[in-house]
Amino acid sequence: MTNPETITTDAYPSTVCPPVPEFKTEVLKATNWMELMRITYKDDNDNPVDYDFLKHCTDVVPNIALALAFLHPKEDSSGRAKDVSRPNPVMETTREETSDTVHTSCLNVGYEPVKDTVRPSLGNTLVVLVEQLRPATGTWAVGGVYALGCFADHQELPGGMVGSTESAQVAALRELAEETGYSSDRPGGGTVISTQVSPPLQRNPGAMNESLQVTEINIEVDSNKLPESRPDKGEVVRRVVVPLSELRSTLQDYETRGFAVDSGLWFFARGMEVAISLGGA
């Protein structure tokens, strides 16, 4: 059984929320209902970063949709789960870290047929969360790995991009590798053993023409070392690993610390609680 107390994390200490850089904001274009905004700030390496986003001219701000990564220990020849422990917490940013076996979801655009899937068990499943600076809301958010884009006219949106020639599955695998390091093509990144892609989903049809798909990816890893991640320039991302059974309480803790919790992640955690209460797990 995996020991929940020995997972590597590059999150901030549990008692504080990471500091937010100083933002300079300008309006690029405005209508009666929305504004195209640009925020300029400096990343951890003191490099200037421009971030464009749409802002509602009301008090309503759409949430960021991100994905989940589930970890479960690889079974040995006898069918028993290996004891792949999680290293102790650290406070570094996203360049290198450690972990074990993955079942993940990535939000992105496009369409891909459903593949064979592996169903993880709740008892020894871990969840990889991502802490990420969100300039549009002026705070840090907790969620998972994602890729965003628009296939209709190949216009890309801020965030992880779905390229005009990419499928949803390819984009999801690429973003997973960049932000977490998990990939069959990277040393220590595990082996992709199955994927499943949802039909196109609408996230905020009242404001944007983007569609989303959830790509579930199972990656088998039997090492307790997190692979090296390679986030985009100017991207500030931190990885945290928690037991799936503690996901809801972990999100509540994030709320008290001042983080913005991704709506999709919260719905998943609450849905899992409901399923368990109804005898579904």
C-alpha cells in the first residue's frame, strides 16, 4: 500500500498561499458585455510575461477548467500492488520531482474514439493536482493538467494549446508531459497503457465558442521518482500528490488558504463522495 505521508510536492507550505506578482492591466477592446484584457507581470525568473484574457463586464468570472491525474501502484508478478512510496514534501517550482502510477484526465478540444481503459481502485489511488498562477483572476488556482484550443478556425487560446493539426488525445498527452513529466517518451515518465476520450463538451457557451474533451490516460510507473517536467516559458506550475480518498478535504483546505478551486475538480470530488455514499465504490 502506498504511504500517503511520503509524496513529493513542490507546493507552498500548507499554511500559506503563494504570493501573486504585481500586475499591470490594460483594456485592449471592450463591448457592452466583455473586455479583452492584457495583464503584464514578471515570472519567477524576472522575465516579463503578457497574458490576454476575456473579462465579463459583470461580477461573474468563469472558472478555469483543468484535469486530474490518478496514481495507483503497479502490481508485481503475484498480483499485489507494489509499495511505491511518495517522497517527502518540498517547496520547489516545477522543474523536477517524483511519483508512481497514473490514471489521468486532460481537458482539451477535438474528438478521439474511446480506447480500452483501466479502472483504478479507490484504496490505493493517488491524485496529482496542479497549483497554477491564474493572472485573469489575480490568484492561484488548484486543478489538474489541461489543454485548450479552438478547432473551428484554428484560433488558439491562452493556456496549453491544441494545435491545428493535433487530435484531442495528442494534445492531452503533450500537456501531461510538459506539466507533469509523465510520458512514454521520457526517462522515468512511465508507460501509457490506455486512454479514453469523452465527446465534445461545452464549458462556457455563453461567452466563448470553445469546446472541451476529457482525455483519461493510464500510465503505469513503478518508481517513486517524479519525472522532470518542462512547463512553457513564463508558466508557473507546482505539482501536489494526495490520496484520492482525501481529495474533497484537500480542496476544502485549499479554499481556506485562499486558492481558487477548479469547478470541474470540485464536481469530480463531490461526485465521488456521492457515489461512495450510494454504495458505488
